[in-house]
Amino acid sequence: MNTPQSYYTDLARTQRALAESRQRRYDRLAVVRLLLFVAIVGGLILAWSTAFWVGAAATVLCIALLAAGVRYHRRIGAEAAGARVQSQLAEAELSGIAHRFDQWPDGREFSSPQHPYAGDLDIFGPHSLYQYVNRTVTALGARRLADQLLTPAPHAEAEARRRAGRALAGRPDWCIQFRTLGHELHDDPAYARRLLEWIDRPAAVTGTYARVMRFAAPALSVVGIWFCLTQQPWQLGLLFFLPAFLLLRRYAGTAATEHAYTAQAGRLLKGYERLFRHLETPEGRAAADATGRLSFYVSQLDVRYNPFVFLLEITGLWSVQWLSRLDRWRAAYREELPHWLDTLAENDARVSWATLRFNHPGWTEAELTDEQVLEGTELAHPLLPPAGRVTNDIGIATDGHIHLVTGSNMAGKSTWLRTVGINIVLARAGGPVCARHLRTAALQVWTSMRTHDDLSESTSSFYAELKRLKAIIEAVTDPGQQVFFLLDEILKGTNSRDRHTGARALIRQLIRERGAGIIATHDLELAALENEAGSRVENYAMEVQTRDGELVFDYKLHRGVSRSFNATALMARMGIDIDPEDIKLTHD
């Protein structure tokens, strides 16, 4: 198969040309429709002036011809619109591959500051992992994708997602068509939520009287109309409409309640029908047929707001008739609808993972293991531009071992922590990882990297960090999860002596509880923990070099303790006068 860039370039070009071609045909046919309409009107006038049977036959023939012409014209318009959408999607993917991906929703509504890692690892929000991955077209799929990034899946479930995503990655045309069908859906999570609430409600139309009147009302209306037109006093004929009127009053509130649950659902269900049919499975076809009928029923109930619908109501109990059909649909598919929506959400999220795999063939699939280990080769941060990514390796036992990373400011320590964390999240979600190889246990990531004060709770940033560390300690002591923590500058909100004492105590406690992870720090004295008897701490460093008075960062991870300093150089560059003797004392 061609490269992703060439695939999307060819798709954008061919679909753009197809859209222009179909649009030109659509515009020409619009003129033809107008001329045809004028010709038909003239022909019908002539036909009716000839003979009754000629006029009647010509009318039937012309109506059929007009209907076929309108359908064909609309189909050409739909093809033009579809090709235009596919061209736009292909161009957007080219931008995404070039690392411009802010055109997709960022999922900020799914973020929570209390989550173990979402805030620190940039899972949601502008320039986030969710925005990088997300190609969903339904609110259900958007929620499903967010849940997959928020909740680590068991190995078996993640492996099943991985197999399905890899299979779909080989069908980019299918994925593009799925997204095209859902492009104009404009889904809202409230619609599906109300639909699921509606499916569990009891039947709206009940009782013998209502069931009998559904069939009797049209007959009574015919008799009433005949009486009003032919008998005296004609007013007595209105009595034949009284039973229907009383029933309509009885169900006015019920119809309004049912409509509140299904409002806006008709258009949404029509879109769901197209997506279900695209799944190409027996279940998908069954769901498409059923949701198509439900969409039609809901649209007919919407007619109750037409000012002329009173005639249909009083003569045929329009609202009651469609409420009854909705009742029968609800009884028939009460169990299936939640499952169908779940299937749709899963497939919608799967398209995002498949697109990610197709767009980045250099990424790899993680190896999930029951061993307590995390091993990675050439790990990179997916949210950094490919041209500027620097890769590093990791190998750590996850049963109480810690990597202590020291280094200068801006040396890349925090980015390394996020690189490891975000790739674990991808692996546990069932997605590909930005690495040459990754082998991981079933790790639950916890982070403490960005802590902020909370004015609403009168909480300082230091106290907020303590609360976060308490949550991590509780998670580490929980036998139900294997925690891998990522801590950046522990206890940075207090003085250096307290910070050092508290950090040492925390590290020892985490090791005792068999917690594993990476800690980035400027506190070089913590490196002495590696030399203690039975130590489970390993020292790593990220250095900075000075060349011709300029700071040079390689962002590479090295074994050992950092020996470089750059804070004073940076401060001096910003105009702060620093005594050279103070710099010497600091470095000594």
C-alpha cells in the first residue's frame, strides 16, 4: 500500500475532482428540472383538454417521472456533498500527519483534575492526546474513546481492541466512508441519553378504549362528515367526533412527554441508520432497519406541531396512532437498543485507533505481559513533532523499583516522564505506541507533576501536592492495582531541608509498598539512595552542555547523576547580575 501521505493526497485530489464534476451535473439538472416542470404543466393542460382518461393517465405518468427525476437529482447532490467531505477529511489528515491537529475536538469536557493521570499527561484539552487520536463522529464514540484513554483495560480486552484496530487499519477507505456518513451528524450526548431513558419507560397507549378507538375513530369520522354534509340538523354530526376529541385530551400530556424524550432523535437516528448499515454485519443491518423505522415514527410524531394537524388528530387520532407504533417498537427492541448503541460507540472509537495506526506505520504494538516489568526501546512523545522527537529507552522492574532522574532546567526530565506515561496509557487502551518496542505489565499510571492552588477550597499548591501524594500512597497500597507513578519535583512548595527529608521518606515508603515509577528532581542529594544497602533506586540523568557560550540540550537519558547546571546561565541571560563567585560556590 502507498504511504499515508500519498494515499490522502490521491484521495483529496480524486474526490475534489469528483465533487466538482457532480456539482456541475447537479447545477445543470436544476435547470432541466425547471424546464421539465414547465413542459409537464403544459402537457397536462393539453392532456386534460383532450379526454378524462388521457388527462388522468398523463397525470400519473408525469408524477412518477417528476418523482424519479427529483430522486436522481438529490442523489447527484448527495454524491457531490459526499465527495466534498471526503476531500476535506483527506486534507485534514495530511495536516494531522504534518502535526497540525487542532481541527479535531479536544475532549476537554471529559477531563477531571482528580483523575490519576489525565491532567499531567495532557490526555484532554488543546494539543492533547485525545485531540491527536480522535476521529469520532458520534457523541457515543467520543465518550467511548475518552473512557478507553481514562480507564486502563485488562490485557485480554486491550488485546482484543488491538486486533480489531489493526484489522481496520488495513481498510482506510472503509474508515473514511464511515466518517463521511457521520460527518453532518452533529450528535449530542443528551439525545442518546434521553433515548435510553425513553426505551425504559412504560407503554404510552394503554386500555381497551384507546385500542378500540384507534380503529374506530376513522370510521366515526367518515360517518360524521357524511352526516354534516347530508343531514339536518348537521350539528349532530359533530357528536361522532366527540370520542376522538375526549381521547386526544386524555393523551395530550402523554404525547408531549413522549415527544420530549424523542425530540431531535429523528435526524440523529437517521444518521445512526447509515452508520449501522455501513458496519456490513447481520447485527448492523438489523440495527439499521430498526432505527430507520424508529426514525420514521419519531418524525411522524413531530408532525403534531403542524398547525393543520388538528384535522388528522380529530379524524384519525394521529398522535395516538404513532404513540402506539412507538410502544410496539419499544417493546420489540427494549433489550437490543442499548447493545446497538454500545456497538456503534465501539466501532466509532475503533475508527480513531485504526486511523492512528494507518497514519503512523512506524509506531508499534505493545507487548502486554503478566511479568512485573516495563521495557521500552526508542520511546518518543507522540505530541512532539516527529522531526524534533528524541527517543530514549527504559527498563525497570515494576515491583518496587524507582528511576531517579536528575538534570538541569529544561533538560527534558518532565517530557521523559510524560513520554513513558502516555505510551503506557496508549498500550493499556489497546492502541499503538510511539516506540520501536514496548513490553509492559498491567500498570495503573499515577502522576504528580502539575499541582495548583484552589481558591475555592482555600488550598495552597503545596497542600494540593500533599493531597495528591496521599492519593498515590493509597493507590500503591491497594492490592487490586499495580501502580506506576511519575513524580516531578516532589514537595517543591517547601524549604530545601524539609523537601529533602520528606522526599527521602516518601521514596522509601513507596519502595516498601512495592510501588514503581520515575521521579524527576533537582535534589542531587537524593541520588545517595542508590548506594544504600538493598537499594531499589537507580540514578539517571539528563545533561546540558555549553558550547561557545550557548546551552545545548540533547534530551538523552544517561546512567548516573547530573553534573551540569544551567539555571544561573539562564538567569544571567535574562539580565540578572550574578556574582561569578556565587556561581562557583553553587557548583562546588
